[in-house]
Amino acid sequence: MTDRGPERTDGGGDPGGDGAGRCGDDGCCGGAAVDAPTDAAGAEASLSVPDMDCSSCASKVDSALADREGVVATDLRPTTGTATITYDDSLISRADLVAAVESAGYGVADADGRGTEDGAAGGESVWETARARKTLVSGLFLGLGLLVQFGLSGLNDPVLAAAGRELLLADALYLVAVLAGGQVIVRNGYYSAKNLSLDIDFLMSVAILSAAGISLVVPEMHFYVEAASLAFLFNVAELLERYSVDRARSSLEELLTLSPDVATVRRDGERVEVPVEDIAVGETVLVEPGEKIPMDGTVTEGASAVNQAPITGESVPVDKEVGDEVFAGTINEQGFLAVETTALAGDTTIDRIVELVEDAQANKTEREQFVERFADYYTPVVVAAALLATFVAPVVFGGGWATWFVRGISLLVIACPCAFVISTPVTVVSGVTSAAKNGVLIKGGNHLEAMGEVDAVAFDKTGTLTTGELSVTDVVGLNGNTESDVLQCARSIERRSEHPIGDAIVACADERGVPDREVSDFESITGKGVRADLDGRTHYAGKPGLFEDLGFDLDHLHLTGAEPMTDGGVVVEHADPVCDGRDDCVDLAETIPRLQSEGKTVVLVGTDEEIEGLVAIADEVRPEARRTVERLREQGIDHLVMLTGDNEGTARAVAEQVGVDDFAADLLPDEKVARVEALTEEYDEVAMVGDGINDAPALATATVGIAMGAAGTDTALETADVALMGDDLSKLPYLHRLARAGNGIIRQNVWGSLLVKAALAVAIPLPFVAVPLWFVVLAGDVGMTTAVTGNAMRLARMRPDVPEPSP
């Protein structure tokens, strides 16, 4: 009754391709590999198997499919209750696949979502299933039996006499409890035996049948109450586990239901409602206020605020206008939008997120792999101990067959380490799903575990610690020119430039309403700037080096500004004696280095005879960057470093602003990789945060690669281990807290369940310790299952910090 990640079998290979190997055949989560060539031509069938909710269930289904010729590969997902089978349709049909799954004891749900006889249908609560009703009846008759035996013993008369034996009323009530609750257990145990699976269903079936059978056959042995207790309590444990699995499935289904099934499309000038799967790329969908956007696309008409929380986790709606990108599943808050679709149904950003969240369970954590290896040995050892306790111990140690028989059954009950094995995957599912709802996509339990152990974080600069968008920060007029004069000249020259610096200057001029000038004879001077004729006179805009080439001595040039030179309202004092006492003097030898030391790029504007002014441009630091660095340091990250290809002056300025411990500038992509490798040697676990495209080599080298702003970016979604769906760097401390808490919960669950099992395994055979069977079931099965699932669900309540602006 364990629940772990999906089994992926590709010709007997490793699940998820992580080299972890399959769960062993001897333990509670045994399985058989499908031995078939992965390159065989074939079709794919996706089956809904709602009752396949644990790894042992998946193992039985896998074993049944392995016996069928034509099956190429299986992808079994207990958490979602689905089985995806690749098969050669010339050798086996879909109907044969359904029959194979059913031969393992698991019904395949119909298209309308109906479940199997004892399982839950698509939207049915686990407490309303046939198994829940049978469990209720079993519990009722168990309670009546206990009442008659211990409370109303005067009513406990014989109700049946045969073969010299009498069946008391309490015993009869216990037998009804066994029949009501044991039917589904024995049925599942039969299929386990049929598929040679030594799982909990088989072990519990043996225990129940042995207890009931020996009570009927051997006069001096009365184990009716034990058999009834096993049937009732084990069913309760199974229902609790199914409930926890259903909660995990519901979390995934919430993501699936974000996008509407029907959309309004404009076709031939008419508004038509059509299923989203019938919408082609390039069609226009119409979204009214309050409606969900049905498809990824680009806004072609209208403007509105859009709630993107389902995709990016942003708490504040984002303004969208013509030309902006929108995502399926987001909510149009206010105005009307017409959206030209850019993806088909099933290929939207939210669909890829759901698929990656489901796939995340395939990449097992190191602890999960350890637990599964441990289970492979634990189960057969404890089963062997149970057999020895039942048949050998009475001869060697004495004490009576009845006593040792109960001890043997008790050992069978704890032989399958169910709570132990479920402890890790249920935590991973909870953590990964919770993160996805908050705009953080974690692509595997192994990455979640690794993030919690990170000792150092390396940041890219552009687009990560900074916005990645250049903007004008300073405009200084010289030689009698105003800021507007400088912007007008710079804008006119740069308007034909394709450089991002030129775009920033043009955007600033447009915002300030600065008019354009007539431009002719434009020329780009590679690596230095641009030249153009304005109203018949040649002007230049570019790096200080360009004007040095024109003959200006910038180290000894003092120019008069259009107005007093100030910095934040304070008149700038100059040490140079030429400027001493003058508040309108600009010392370029001081001003240019000062602006550059602040991480700004300086563009001078003028002619070959005079410098008319300067413009400073910078990639602005994200408001949340400094707080993010501080929070990571508070959370125990030892080393925070910035890696950038930008120049040292700009890098130093940004590093000082955000507060990282160190920085490295002028790095090529391969040099970033080398820096990450050096960090890994010094600090074992290293995370790299970048844009997911330009930093792909460094992201791949780090222990955990984290991509910023991955929403709508296929490359980032595919290459990164973790993707922050929005451009919100403040999600990084949340990710680290979630991962660290997840690792703590996994440790608590693994060691807690292991200690309980070990304590019971040691105590049960001791002749001077009497451990009741009901306590063994409650503590070793029901109690631990409830405890580990409840503990894991705590991750779902974690939320990112409210972003705080940088001081």
C-alpha cells in the first residue's frame, strides 16, 4: 500500500531515465520490466486506472502487461491513476491491453469516469465507495462482537454447533466482520499471488485467512477477533491512503481545469462557441471580462488587467495591451480582449506545466532510492521471521502454538514497510504541486531534494538580478544645451540604430514627448556609436572613446552646464580647481567615471567641435533583488556570487547594490561553466540562477539550474531543473524554504516510520512482551500511514513571502 512516483519502463530501463533502477521484485513495491525493443513502431494508449494508487499496484499492472506480446513500454503513474502504454498495434489491440490491466485486478474506468466495483469513480469521495461501505459494515460487526464478548457476555451463547464445536454469538459477529471487510483484501491478495507480488495485499490476506481458518479448524485456538480486527483496520488504512492520494490527484486536477473547455472564436465575422481542441493556431478568440483565457496567444484588440497567478504566481494582475503575450488559464479581469492563438490545445504553457509536474515524480530522490532498496531486503527478512515465529519458535522456545501464531501474524502485518516507502513520494508530490501553484515549476523530486541542500547560489546579472531592460537614468546638458536638447539630438541619431542602447534613448524621448529632427546620411560606427547629419550638420552619439578619437581630451575637459549640476538635489562639489566655486561646471574626468562606477553606460552627444551633453543608460536592478539575497543569507546559504559577461565596473556596481558576497565579470559562457564547477568543488551543492537560454551551459553544470521568467519560454521549461514562471526573484527564498522543509519532512517520515517498524519487529517476538495485534495494525500501519501523509501535506500550506521593495 505504498505510493511513490510513476513507473516508467522503456525496455527494462531506469524510471525517468535517472539511473535509479526499478523497484525490486522481492519487496512491497515489486515489478517486472517489459522486455521489448523501444524502437518498435507502435501506437500509444492512455488508460485511466483509478484504483492503481500505490507502487505495488503499479507493479502488478506492469507484471500483467509484461506477459503480453507487443507491449513496447509502460508509463504507470499511481499518483494520477493513469497507465500510458506504447504497443505494436499489429501484435496487440487496445482491448487486449485493457484486459491485461483487468487481469491484475484493476478495472479501467470508462470514458464517463465510472470506477471499479470497490474503487472511487472520477469525482466520488473515497468515503462513498463500496469499499468504504464494506469497511463500515465490518467495523459495525466487530464492535457488536466486542460488545457481546466483553460487555454483554450473558448473550454470548452458541449459535451453531457442528463437528463437536460450538460457534458463539460473538464469534459469529466477528466472522461477519471478516467476510464484509476481508472480501476486497483477499481478492487483491489473489491477484498479488497470481502476479507473484509479495505485497501488503497478499500478506494481509494470508494473515486474515490464517487467523480465521485456524479458529474454525483447531478447537483450542480462537482468533476470530484478531481476524476481524485485521480486516477492519487494514481497510481503514487503505481508505486513508487512498484519501491522501486523491488529495494529490485533486491538486493536479486543479491545474488541469484551469483552462476552459469551450471558447468564443471569431470566424467569418461571426462569434462562434467551439471546443478548445477545435481551435487552430492563428485563430482569434474573444475573451470577455471575468472569463478565463482559453489559449496561449497574443493580444490583437483591447486592453485589460490579467490575473496570471495560475501560471506565474503573481499576486497582482498584469496590464495587457495589443502585442502582449497571454497564457491559457489566466483570468481576464476588466476589459475585452481579442487574442490570436499561438498554440494548439494540449500544447499551451499550462499543459506543459501539468505534464512536467506529473513527470517530476519519475525522478526519484536519493532518499527514495535508499528506501526502495531497503524495502527489497526488509520485506523478505520479516516474512521469514514470521514463518520462523509461527513454526519454529514454539519448538525452540516453548510458550504455546497460539501465542507464537499471533506473533507470526503480527510480523506479517509489519512485513511490508508501507508507511516507510510512502513517506518520500507523498512529500515530493505535495511539495512539487504546491510549488507549481505558486509559480515555481520543479521538474523532479531529486531537484527538490538537491535545492534543500544547496550551500551556494550563483546569479547571472542581466535579466536575473537586473530587469534585463535598459533605461535612461541620467541626462546632462552641456554648453548651454538643455536635457530636452540632448535627448532630441540623441533620439534623432539613435532612431535608426538597432542597438538596445538606442532603443532605450528613443523610448525615453518618447515618454518625455521630445520631438524628432530631420536625419540624413546615417552611419553606424562599429563598437563605438553612430553618426548622422541633423539639419545639415554632422552629429555623433557614442562611447567616450568615440569623442576621444574626434580629438577631445576628456581627462582635462571642463564644460559649462545648462543649469547647476546636482545629484539628488545637492549641488555637486568638484575638487578640480578649474571648477572650484562654480555650480554650473561639469568635470567630465570626474562625471564619466562616477556614472560608470554606478553600473551605467555613458553616451556622449555632440559634433566634432563641441560636446552638447551626455546620456547615462543602465540595466536597472530588480527591486526585490537585494531582499532576495538577504533572505537567502538568513536561511543559511553560505555563499552568494554574481557571474556576468558585463564589464567589471558595471558588475561591481550591481554586486554592491544587491549585496552578493563576490562577483566575476567579463565571463564568456564557458568561463561561467568553469566558475560553477569551481564553486561545486568548494561548496558541494550549488544552484545557478539565469535566464534559461543564454546561461544554459552553466545551468546544466550546477547541481540545480533555475530559470527566470520561464512562462511561455519552451527552452527554459525544457532545459532548467527548476523554473520560476514569472520574473519574480523573490520566489527563490520560497523555493529554498520549501525544499529545505521537504527534506526535513522526508527525514522525519522515513526515520519515524522506520523506528516504529523496527521497534515492533523487535518487540513482537520477545516472550516477555505482549503486543496486541490491534496495536500492531494501528501503530505500524494505520497510524504511520496517517502520520506520514499528514506531515507531508504541511508543504501545501507554505506560501512565498510578500515581496518587499529594495531600500
